[in-house]
Amino acid sequence: MKDSVIAVILGGGRGTRLFPLTDHRSKPAVPVGGKYRLVDIPISNCLNSDIRKIYVLTQFNSASLNRHIKNTYNFDVFSSGFVDILAAEQTAQNTEWFQGTADAVRQSIHHMENHNYEHVLVLSGDQLYQMDYRLMLDRHKENCNDLTVATIPVVAEDATGFGIMKTNKDGMIDSFVEKPSMDELEKWKSSVPEPYKSQNKHYLASMGIYIFNRELILKLFNENPEATDFGKEIIPKALTEGFKVGSYEFGKYWTDIGTIKSFFDANISLADTVPEFNLYDNENYIYTRARLLPASKVMGTTMEHCLMAEGCIVEASRIVRSVIGIRSRIGKGTTIENSIIMGNDYFQSREFIETSSGERPAMGIGQRCYISNCIIDKNVSIGNDVRIVGGDHLEDSDHKYHYVRDGIIIVKKGTVIPEGTII
């Protein structure tokens, strides 16, 4: 299988809905789960599915993503596998940036012609899930499909943000609409099995995961040079031209991380005793950069539902339902609740920490602080006696030291917050 499939991971656009986390990095490079990056999820799924030829397409703020890919995914000289970044580039045929999902693959597909492949697996770089793509490919081959779309049932409130489809009794897709309005949703209801029916998940949504036969994707690109998006144009075109388009219903945990709220909820859920997204699997590993960090140190801290990465020095009094990222420093008497602390990119020297003045606190969170409903991005310096409290009562807004989105306070990467600040 590994030689018949080339995986293409879409890095997404500017990531404006994830701002300010995407101010200096692309969406796939956003940290998740304390020690990973979002792009690690689809790449790990590929590697666990024995797919070793992987392209990551990106065009915005790609430096940190390039660095992460280069430092993480190196195959040995006896393997034909690779994980390569393909950034938007000007060519004699095209001088434009990627205009959409389909356009990104169209502009990049000439790089794939150096390899023998039968299928193109198109993936998103901002989703949290674990899938064995071999099962989807087996279904694709068994049904002799030209195109297979991975689908999952969703509720009406979510359906307007996805491509929604109707299928026949054989699991073939009859009709497809991209992001329907609430007014037209009723006619797009599907017959779904339990427990989805009792959860009011009556709409079959595209997960943005596709398997194309090589001949079909090349034909659709050649015949529709102006089509820029898979959901809006390419998939409907395949249906109207009579190609066999199947649905692969995925019945496990999956979430799209497109907004600050969804990113926050998905991360915090990883602190549950048995999270739906399983990081503790003997076979389906989540791969990331091997940083060779020391074990974390915790001194006198009461912790409840806390996910903590390596290299941390924690003296806090209490941490509840939070994710603590790599190399985090948290001072004595500090309380952290329902928050994501992304940690630091490097250890600060002992000399700097010991000589830190009140004007420039050391990297990390100082003493006697209270942090609640927050995302603290990397390399943030928070002085002593700082209170940062988010909540649903807050309106979306931008401020000197922080941003508010969906009631969540985000402190941008590298921000310095003086001691005694109240937010």
C-alpha cells in the first residue's frame, strides 16, 4: 500500500480564526497537547497507516513549520519515504499563491510525478483524530470508487460549516452541498445509526479527507483549471460527471481545530482521565520532535486533571484541568485553572533568572499568580502577583498584553506582563 499512495497535507490559509496563535506561525505549526504540533497528527496517522510519501503544502508563516518538519521526520537512507514541505511558488505557468484547497494540490502535483502512485490521499493540517487510512483505502478499492470522502455525522449547528452530503443504500454519494444555510438544512438530513441519532447528529459532513484515483484527480484538474476548492467545485463536478464517489463513515473521535474555542476545548479535553483522543496507545504513536528534555519537576503542587510535558519546573500551589507545555516554569503560590500553558522554546540561563528585575520578569509564570480560562503562548514572561481571568462575560477584543476570543484570554508569544498586572 505504501507505494501506491501519496499523502498531501493542506496547511490552510492565513489562519485568521486562530489568531493570535497564527500571528508568527502557520496553522499546522500551532502547539497542541503540551509537546506536539498540529501537523504531527496527520503525519502520525500516515506513518501508522504505512504511508511514507507525504507532502505538506503551506504558504503563510512557514518558517517554524519547516524547522519542525526538518528536525522531526528524517527517514533512513534505505527508505524511499519522505515528509517534504511544498510552499507556494511562482512558475512559468502560474504566478499566483494558492487560491484554495484544490488549487494548492493542482499547483503542487507536478512534484508528485517523480513518484509512482495510484492514489492521492488529501488531508487537513488542523484536525485532531486517529484514523487508519488503510481501512479507508480498502473500502475505496472494494467498491471500485473513483473518489472516496471520509464523513462523520454532525448536529445542525455545526452542519453549516461543513460540506454536507446525501448517500444511497450502497454508501455512494448522490448529492453534495458546501456549507448550506440553516434554511436549507432540513432537506439534507440523512439516516444515521445510533448513537448519532439520539445525539441529533442527522447530517453527514465531509471531514476534508479524500482519496482520489490518480487518473481522476488529474482529469478534474485539467478539465477545470479555474476550480480552486475541493468542496465547492471539484467534488460536485465529479458527481455531475457520473464518477463513482463513495462515503467512508468514520465513527471515532474527530474534531476540526479551526477556531480558538475549538482549539481550546480539544486541548483541555486531553487532560481528562481517559480522553477521547488517545495519546496512550502501544501501536498508534503520535510522533513529534525528540527534544531530549529532562523529566518535569513538581514541588508542593496540588494537581487535578493536568497534562504536563517534559522539562517543566513547577512550584505552583494548585493546577486544575490544564495543559502545561514543555519547559514551563511556574512559581510558588500560583493557581492555574482551565488553561493552556504552552511553555518555552528554550531554557533561560540561571544567571538571567537570578538577576531578573521587576521590569523584566523571567520567562514563565511568577509567584502568587492566578490564571484562569487562558491560553499562554510560548516564551511569555509573567511577573509576580498577576491575575488573568477569562470567562463568557468577556467580549472579543484586542489589548496591549492580550486578546479575547470566545471568552478565552490569549497572551501572545513572547509577551512580557509586569508584576501586579490584572487582566
